[in-house]
Amino acid sequence: MSEMIKQKVSKFPHVYTLSFLLIIVFAILTWILPSGSFERELVETNVGERNVVIPGSYQRVDKISEDGDLRQGIMAVLMAPTRGVQNAADVVAFVILIGGTFALINKTGAIAAGMKKVIAKLKHRSVLLIPIVMVLFALGGTSFGMAEETLPFYAILLPIIMGMGYDSMTAFLLIFLSATLGYSASTTNPFSVLIAQGLAGIEGNPQLIFRYIQWAIYTAMGIGFVVFYANKVKKNPKSSIMYEDDLALRTELGETNGQEEHNEFTNKHKLVLLVFAIGMIIMVYGLLTYGWYMDEISMVFLGTGLAVALVYGMREQEIATTFVDGMKDFVYAGIIIGVMRGILVVAEDGMIMDTILNTLVNALQGVPTYIYTTLCSIFYSVLSIMLPSSSGMAALTVPIFGPLTEILGINKEALITAYQYGNNNISLLSPTNVILVAGLGICRIPIERYWKVVWKFMIPVFVVGWIFAGISALLPY
């Protein structure tokens, strides 16, 4: 499976290659674009004192002066990743520690066992199965960024869904659409909204209630689409785009369907899920009441992970080893944030960032807010085909567009909303999304057939996301 995925995405540059190429591109731009800067003033905000750009204060700066040469060369390019990691140390540490925490939770098997229990109880009531399971996956996507964690569920759900008279496409849509739409409509997802807010200087998740409303609407849209498709297939199996292929797949699944899973839903699993739920409630309460930030959120996740490990009965060595293994899995995501920050380091050292911002400001002066947020979301969708990582995308773009949004007098939460939908909605279609390719592979579905089924649904998905971004701009700061 992993070899197949690599072949599918090998035609696209690796994200680390892309980030280093962008560092080189921005270094070259420091030799081409004029250097300049805005004046900034210290302003008291609801998140403390901040240096805020003074609109209209941009002035050119000489490339070469007594203070040095602003043109960035080979040394600057090679030092940029290191300096970027240093500048983004708080975000990098946050992501890596979160990885260790989730490894402890996944080690218990509680989430998989709980899901299997729900499915078993609803097996003969298919009308309830689809919305309940989709809500669970959508909650995982919106709360903790459930993505790779969905892959085992394709193998678990595929025989159950097909045994109930649906097709393999239904099983895939049930999992992938719900988790990805939940990820798009992020509420407390640490790899999307929370990172982007942190990079933009937004603390406390001020539009959290509105984000839950967005999540409910997106989840309802996904459920409606999947239920409509599933009922159509069940009434007329030959209408399925996967009908011929599923005939052979049903035979194969029939040979293995008698194998029982080992992860029964025990009292320990119930206790683990209770502890996890309490942790999430504490985090949401802290965000709403005290404006918690990355340190406090890391505290909750770490405390929850340790509590889960203890109530499950893990020993000290197992806890430590599992935590380290989990951090290893998230080093990729954490370090890429720092490497992407290296792009900003080069641009700032060459003093071209304010030049770019000034150019964009002049181009966007007088543009209605909803057009600005829509254009931002479209930009994120295009760039995300090359850079699928939500955390990497935030690290690359939010430090640039955050000040621009502020200069234009637009609520920066609107930028975060445009980013989350632009970046994540395209992952519903993008062949560079490894989770999409892997899930389709497990369900034996060619990607072009998936596209044929889902493309019409994507039109309202994108439009509603743009509407959410426009509304976000209108809400109070």
C-alpha cells in the first residue's frame, strides 16, 4: 500500500523540496524587488501589547548601505531552515508534543473499539448508521485533526457497509468525507485553526461558537450527500459506479469476514474515552473563558494523555516509549513548520515582505471584504495542491496575509476561516492528498470514479466555505 501511494505522488515535489525551493525563490526576489518597510507602533489589544503596522507609512530602503547588504545569498539560504525552526520553536514543540499525546490515546485502542461497538449495535438499522458514524468522524476531524487515524477504519467498515447492501464507494465516502469536512470546519484542531491563529497572533479562539455552527452545517451537508447516494445504490445496486468491481470484492470480503477483531470494547476503553472527553471539555472551557494559548492547550493534551495511559494501566516504560514513538511520527509536521518559516526569515532579512504587502494593499484597496476573503480562499486551494500540509500552509502564508488583512482593517479571523476552507476543501479532490489516495486504495476505488461521484457535491462545499469566510469578517473583533 505504501509503495502504491509513493508512486501516485512521486510526480509532485516533496514538501521539504518545495519549501527549500521557495526559500531560494524568495532569496532571489531580495535581489529583484525593492526593499522597504512600514512604520509600526505598539498598541494595546485584547491579547496584550502588539507591534501593529501603520497604514500608509511604507518607505523604500536602500539595498546596500552602511548597515549592510540586504540581498540574501547562499549562506542566508542554507541558514534559513535552522533560523526558521528557532523562530517557530513554540509551534514546533506544540505539534511534536501533541503527537506523543495522541500516540498514548491510540495505544489504548479505545477509539477503534468504541467505533466498532457503535457499528455492531446499529448493524441492522442502516438508516441510523450513516449519520451517527459520520458525526463521530467529523468530531474527530474538527477537534483533533483526525486524518491518518481514519485509515484502519476503511478495513473495518468496508465489509460491514457492503454487507448491509451498500457499495464500496459508500464505505469510503462515509469515512473520508466526514473526517475531511470536519477537518475543514475546524473548531479546536491543533494542526489547522489553532496553529493558524497562533501565527496570526490571535488568542482564545474568539469565533469558536461560530466555528461549531459551521461544523454542524458542513457535517449535515456531508450526511445528506452520503445518505442520498447510499439509498440510491441500495435501491438499485446496478446504479453504483463500482457495481462490477464490487462483485469480486464481495467474494473476497466473504472469505475474510468471519475473522473477529481482537479489540473488544472494555470498561477500560470506556474510562479512557471518558477521560479524553473531560480533557476536551476542559480545553474548550479554557479557550472560551481564559483565552488559553498553545502552552495551556499543550498542558491539557499532555495531562489528558498521561491520565489516559494511567487509567488504562500502562507502565512507566510503555508510556515513555509510546510517547517518544508518537513524537517521531509528528516530527515531519513539526519541522516543516519551522522550515517554512525560513521563507519568511529570508524575506524579512531582505526587507521585501513589507514591499509585497504594500503592493497587495494597493491592489486590494477598495475591494469588498467578501471578495477579499473569497480570493484568499481560492489562493489557498490552488497552493494546497502543491502543499497539502495544513500546518505547513499556515506557517508559509499566515505571517504574510495576517498583516495584510490587518492593514486592510479586516478581522483576521476571516483570514483563518478562508485558510481552513481553501486549504482543506481541496484535499477532498487533490491527488497529492495521501489520505485520499490511501483510503481509495484500501476500498479498491480508482480516483477518477471517486471524482465522478463527488464533483457536484464540491460546488456547494466551496461556496459555503467562502460564505463562512465572509461572515467571519463581519463579526466583532
